[in-house]
Amino acid sequence: MRLRPHDRLLPGAPVWGLAVTGLSAAVQVVLALLGRMPAVDTPLRLLVAVLPYLGLAVLLGWRARSVPHDRDVWVRMSRGCLVLVGVIGCLGLLHALGLERAVPDASTVGVLVAFPFFYTGLVRWNRYRTNLADPGDLLNGAGGVLAVVAVCAVLAEGPARGTEWQELRSVAVQVAVGLVLAGTALSAAFLGAMRRDPRPWLVSVPFATITVSGLVTLSTGDAPAWGSPASAVGVLCLATAVALRPTPSTPQPTDPIGSTVGAFVVIVASTVVLVAAQLGGTPTASWCAALAVACAGLRLLVNVRELAVLVVTRREALTDELTGLANRRAVLRRTAELLDGGVPTAFALLDLDRFKEVNDGLGHGAGDELLQLVTQRLRAVVRDSDLLGRLGGDEFAVVAVVDPGVAPEVAATALCRRLQVQFAEPFALHGMSVHVGASIGATTWRADQVGPVGPTRLLREADAAMYGAKRSGRGTALYDESEHAEGGTTLVLVEELRAGLPAGELVLHHQPQVDIRTGRVEGVEALVRWAHPTRGLLGPGEFLPVAEAHGLMGALTDQVLAGAVAQLAQWQDRGSDLRMSVNLSASNLLDSRLPRRVAALLEEYGVPARCLTLEVTETVLLADSERSTAVISALRDLGVEISIDDFGTGYCSLAYLRQLPVNELKLDRSFTADLVSDVRTEAIVASTVELAHRLGLRVVAEGVEDECTLARLSALGCDQSQGYLHSPPLPAAELEAWVADRGVAVTLAGLP
């Protein structure tokens, strides 16, 4: 679809401004062609001469005010146009009043004064279309102008031998300014992928006309009058460029060395001029060439300073700020260099154990200090040829070059052993001795290895081995495809989970807890699922261990708690007094800030604390009994109920029943599964139920899957049952439908 002429203009473009500029330029052209405007010697001719530039200034001001994109470009050019009009107007008025001797050439002075505004504006326009640095440096521009003036001074000795150089200096200045500005405008077309955009070509026209007119004068000695047809056409072209829509184009990155090339060109040209001037030229050529070299030299000094800053920035981009080690980008880059060079490589990934406990218990400052202490120890066993880096959090990596004649597997095993030894002694932290272990996974690469290999693959394999070492408790592991192949997706899964948490991909399913005597649904257990965008609905066993191992459990639990409390609030708005159970992990019970977050959630949704039950396992309590007991006590003080999940599978059950403010015991499914067939299991369940009731606790049996087990639990006095006999975990809406379909007497008031 072809655009109509009017559609090619920017929305709201002042057509009247274009019309005034075009009409005044046309009048100026006609007068010049009729020979009625040889000079600006009357106020009327002065007005006619500056009117197109006033219209252009108005258009430039409109463009800067109305279109936010590259506003600074047009603001500067508008100022340059106003300065040009002001200088020419003032000096022209003095000339019209008969003060010719006291007035310098108006056009030359105007062009010189306006040059900084036009030049910095055009350079910024170029900068917006490329990655060139240094948006407003005048050193290159000034050096370019001086170099061109010097060249003109040398050339004037030839073709204009009959004209005194003093009379041509102003013309040379205009040529230099016009050439530099025209070249700067055209650079946007060639460097900024704007060759098909007419605007840079139109913008270059007025400056090109100044250059051409000056060159004609230098060649013939005839100076064109101000307001010549060429200058009027140039003004009209610039006005049109201001109002045109930009042609769509993609900004192109440009090597920053482009800003240095100009300085080198100026130095070379000025040096040639200096040599020519010494052989026979004007003093002006020598002085201008010397000043041009000085400007270019200063510009190079600025470049050197910027280069030093760039080196520092590059180093910071590849360095971990806290430890001073290489960061993830630097580790992967070094790995790629070794692989591309065919160098046998061992890649080890190290993850600290119990680091989150230090962060939560002693604060993030202590965690940072621990990372720095770990860095010191690891540096002591890493060779100069190897690279030690911190990938983020509590993960470190070592990229090691395998020595000739040594098997990569042997080198990787030795590397893991050297790293592991560094954690044998405790770390002195805040006046305490803190024992922190590490899980290390390693992988290798040799030149004869089959199949494509890249840095990310080595990282993925090392991560799988590290995660295997963490699960097995061995501390170190070398990647074995048969053992860790499926675990190789762990790193990908971690990153996907890290992105999925803020995206709201976690969902809750609810499994009912039914009163064995009445059949009423007294509560539900909230069980988290991950609605993975490509792998479908994942159960907790597929991602909770990964979340716990990689420090994501706190954020995950916060989302689960928020979703559970929000669901409780919805049910309570409909008259329900349903109880909701939520599981806590080991890291949750070591987080002293958890009670405050739970209290804030309950207050935000207006849910009574008694409606929330938090489940903890005996194995979790064993991790750090003192701290976990303090957190549980703080939660109990809020009014939240505490349940010991998987009761009977630990070794300190009776001790915790005596110490902890517990409300509920949940029998592990291993007891309910054998309840009917095993007399010893029945005796244990019977004694547990009796003990719990004597302590004022309710008992919930998990994993109930048949009527015989339910009947036996009822006979033993168990309070509630939970399992697939009643229902699998369901989303909230399906749970409500299940209640309605089964016709079960429930406390979910308001449901049909």
C-alpha cells in the first residue's frame, strides 16, 4: 500500500510551518535569480533572508517538543538554527545601518557559532542509531574543521592565486563547517542502517550546499550572496526531513573504534598540511593544521581514558563482586576456549551444604563472609592454569586443564578430593566454629570424545553429578551417564522453577481429611503441584528435592502458604470452618522470619490462626532441634496448629511429644498399609492412638485405601483418615464437586 504525500508526515506536523518555510525560500530564490538580493543591506532584505531559517527553527522546535524519540537531537539543532538566525540578523542589521567596517562577515560568524549545536545534535542522532560512544564530543568536529581550513589554505595558493588569502578565509571556514556537518549527517545513513530513510540525505543537503558554494568561490573567486537558490533549497530540504515519518530500520551495532578513526584521519591530513606548509604555504595553514593535530591528540587521550574505563568494566562484567572470582560468564567463556582448543578439561561444580542455615540463622552478612572464607580455602588448592569461579549463590566451579599423560577421570577425581578436604575444618564465623560441607560433582572432556560438547553441557553434567553426590551423601561424584543421565536435566529444571515461581506456575491440590466416626470433611491437606509449561503437571517428588537443594524452598513455601490461606479465606466467606494443612521443609523451620510472614498472611486474608495446620516431620526436627523448636513455638504462639507428619518413622518421637506444643499426629502410610495384616503394626497403632488421646492430640491416618483399614482404624479410636479411599488430591473446584457428588456430610457450608 502506497502512502499518500500527507501520510508521509509525522502526526500533527505543522503543515503551515512547512508552507511558510517553503514560500519564503521560494521568494528568496526568485529574488536571488532576479539579481535583486546581492547582499543583506536593508531591513527588508534581511527579513527575507532570515525568514526561511525562522520557519525552520519553528519546525525543529515542534519536532523536539512533540516527538519524544531522539528529542535531544532536534533540540540542539533548533538552538543552532536560532543562533544562526540571531547572529546573521544582528550583524546584518548593523550592516544595513552602514557600519560595514565594524561588522565581520555575518554568514561566517553565524555558521561558526551555530556549528557546536548542529554538530552535537547530528552526532547524537548517529549515536541513537548505532552503539557509538561519545555522543557530544566537539574535539573531533573542531579538529575536522581546522584540518579542512588548513587544506583550503594550501589549495588557495594555487587556483586563487590572484585573490588575497585574507579574503578567502571566511569562505574556507564555511567549506570546513559544511563538509564536517554533511559528513556527520551522512554517517547516520551508512552506519545506522538508514540508507533507505530519506531524512539523513535531506539533512545533509543544506550543509553540502555550503560546502559546494565555498568550493566554487575558492575556485573562481566569486562569493555567492547570502540567500542564494542553493541555500534556500537546503533549508527546505532540512524542513522536510524534520516533518517526515522515519523509515523503519533496525539500529546497527558499530565498533566503538569508529569514533577514533576520525581522530587518526585528522592527524594524518594535518600532518600532510604541515609538511606542505613548510615547503611553501600560508601561516594560516600551519596554525590550523597544528591546532587540528592538537584537537585530535586530545581526542585520542580521551579515547585512552575511555579504553581504561572499558577495561575495568569488562573485568567487572567477568568478575563476581563479592569474592573477586570469575563469574558464570567468565567460567563458561574459559570452558569454551579450552574446548575449542582441544585441551582435555575437567569441570567441577561445588555446592555448599547448610549454607541457607547460616544465612537464615546468622544473617546475610555472615553468609557473605562465609563465601569469602570458602574462596580463600579453594584458591589455595587451585593451580595457576585452572580457573576458580562463583556461579552464583553458594555454587562454585573449577575449570581445570588436564596434564598430558593423565587420564581426565583421574584428574577430575583428584580435583574433587582436593576441594573436599578444604571443608574438613570448621570456619571461624562471628566468634563461632561453623561446620559447612560441600557436595561436588565433576565431569570431563577429551579431544577424542564423540558427539558435540559445549560449556553448557559440561555445566549440566557437573550439576547432575553434584546433585547425585548430595542425594547419596558421598560428598563427591564423577559424572556417569548411566547413573546421572536423568539428573542431567536438574540444572534446567532449577532454572525453569526459578522462572516459574514468579510466573504463578505452582498450583494447589487438596486431599480431604474425613472424620472416621461421622464421615464429615474436617480439613484438607494442601499439596503443591507444578503446572510445567511443557512437561505438564509435576508432582512434588519431581521438583521439591531440587528446590530444597538449590535454595528455592523459602520462596516456594511462601507461595504455597499464600495460596492455602487465600483458599481458606474464600471458603470461610461462604460459611466454612474448614482446616487447611500445609507441609514445612527443613529449611523452613530454620527460618526465624517464617512466623512473622505467616502472621502477616493470616491478618491480610482475615483467616483465624486455628484454621491453619503446619505439618513437620521428625527427620526435619532432627536437623537442628534448638532452632526448629524455637520457630515451632513462635508459630504455636500465633494460634497456628502444629502436626507431626509421618509419625513413627523417626527416633525421637516421645521426646518431641514432651517438648513441642503439638496438636496432631499423622500416622505414616507404612502403618496403615499393614494395619490389617500385621498384628505388631496394629499394636503400635493402638498404643499410639491411646498415647495421643491421653496427651489431648488428634490422630490422622494417612494412606487409607480400603474399607477394611478404615474399619480397623475406627475400632482403634483413630480420629480422622486421609487417602485414596476417600479422594485423591483435587483442585479446589473439583474438591467442592466431589463433596456435592458424594453427598458426604461436611462442614463446607454454602456448597450445594
